[in-house]
Amino acid sequence: MKGIITVLGKDKVGIIARVCVYLSDSGVNILDISQTIVQGYFNMMMIVDFAQSPLKFEDAAEGLEKLGNEIGVRIQLQHEDIFNSMHRI
């Protein structure tokens, strides 16, 4: 199962590292990653694969949200299909 992770907030050192360590520790594979910084605001989008992860999708979403609160950014995980449906024009 694939998911889309979005990370938004004020830029600071270590955001990418913290998210990637969480995913690696959870057995989640990063398929693609894009990040930009616009006027001091950090924006990252990741496509991830849970095929080899023992972590339930809902638990990962909750864990990422908690991590975001710890580091001062907003992290959201969505199922790829839901994300695609929401952003279809």
C-alpha cells in the first residue's frame, strides 16, 4: 500500500532527517521525495510504500502527526488513492 506524506511548517534544521528516521525505523520505503523552502517555510511531499512495514497505516499516521508536533511542523499521511481522488481536476 502506498501513501502520501506532506510536511508543512517553518524551516528548521533536521526536519527531513527526523521524518526519514521515523519511516526507516518503521520499515516504510520512500519512493519519491520533493521539498521546497519558500520565504522560510518548509514544504515536503513524499510517496511512501508500506508493503514491507509491520506498522498499520493508521498507527503511522498518528505517529507522524505526533512527530510533527514534537518538531513544530504539520505532518499528514494519506492513502495514495484518497489523495489522488481529492486532487483530481
